[in-house]
Amino acid sequence: MRKGWALFLAMFVPVAARADEQVWKQQVAWPADDVEHLAVDNRLGSVTVRGWDRSEVQITATKRAAPEILSRLRVHMTKFDDGRMVIDTRVKLEAGELILPLGAGRVDLTIDAPRGVRLGARTWSGDLAAAGMRGGARLETEAGRIDVSDVTGAVVARGRRSNQHLTLIRGDVDVDDLEGDVILQQITGDRIVAHLLRGTIRADRLLARTISLEAMIGRVEFVLGENQLVELRARARGGRVVVGGQPQEAGMFRGMVGMRSAAPASRVELISYGGDVLVQLVSARF
């Protein structure tokens, strides 16, 4: 069974806008004691999800459109008995309400949710951001930016023409993108994987049993943390492999790199088919 609501006026405030558009902001909160999985689908704009310590979900929707379009933009929330809460945006047409992108208007969602819920969120061209969650996250976008910070649990990020920045993650990470830049910082997990068609992957302070970073047409930059030892395999079929400032013959390196430590060595594989692979050694940070 399910219970569903369209979000109407809990707070309905006009905001200054251009002469040819109107901006309205709505804010609604719902109890979430039994919510385990939060799914957000917004094809009309951006999504920002922030973890907090309350047992409720608060949704703030900002709508921007010409007056004749504004009234057609809807936000729906459906709560299921199996622990799922689904939030989506829709456009009201003569035939009903449809979930689709709309060039003439947008809806941006900011959602505060209990930290422990599992998060799934999707946009079309809007940006995606998640922070402070403890149940992991799966984020998907066609052409928006993805930002993830301070998240515990597995993180999966999928984009087509996006830039991604993941930092302070405690869990496995799986990143895939077609075009853009991927920045991975301060991630601790069992497995970290990133695949990119065109762009740059930059990794800094990754601690995992296995790390695999691959750019088809682009560059891979890996910054080795202090007191970190890795079993490194690096290949650059169309560029250079440089380890600690030293270019490697035949665009390839295989061996142990770093400083001896009590922790087991990570297995790191870095591959670029049309660019360079750069490994920087850091002995100390200030």
C-alpha cells in the first residue's frame, strides 16, 4: 500500500524574478520514522540532499517559470509501506501529469532527510549534491554536476556529461562518466573504481584494498598519501607514465611505490589510452 500527496502550501512565498517569469518557494515536512530508502527523481532541475538528525523529511521546492507554466509544475511525494519514500517532479498537461524535462521552467529541490536512509537521486541537466548521509547513495545525471561529501556507505555515481567531486567517503565507490572531470578525495573503502571516457581523473588520499582508475581519452592523476604503500600498475598507451617525477620507459610501470606502513599495501591500477598517467608522492602535509 502507499500514501501519496502533491506538495501544496506549507510555505508559499513569491521571490523576485525576471519580468517574464515568476519564482515560488514551497516547503513541506513529513514524518519519516519508518523511511529506509529515499528516492528522488527530478527531471526539471537540481537536487540537494542533506542528512540531519530529525526523524522527518523536509522538502523545499523552488519553482521558476512564466506565469502560465508555473501552475503546471508539480512536486509529488509518495510514501510506501515497505519503507520507501519517493519524491518526483511533474508537468501537468491536458493528458495528465508526466515526468519529463522542460525547457520553459524548472524546479530545484532541497531535501533534509534522516542521515541513515539509503539515497537514490536522479536529474536530467540539474546538479546533484548529497552530504551527511550514512546509508550510502546512488546518484545519476545526464548533464549535471555531482557533488558528494561526508557520506558513509557505498556510493555509486553515474553521469554522461558531468563533473564529479567525491570527498570524505567511508565506503566503496563506483564512478562512471562519459565526459567531464572526476575528483576523488579522502575515500576509505574496500574497492574504488572510476571509469571516464574523456576528461581527467584526479585521486588524492584514497585508502582501499583495490583501486582502479581508467580514462579512455584523458589523464589520470594519483596522489599517494603519506605513509602509504601501493602495488602499482600504470599504463599510458597514448601518453607518458610519470612516477614521482620520473618518466617511465614504454609508458608503463609495475612495482611497489610509497613508504612502508603497518597497513597492507593497496593494489592500484591506473590506465589511460589517450593521455598521461601521473603519480605524485607526498611525504608530508602541513
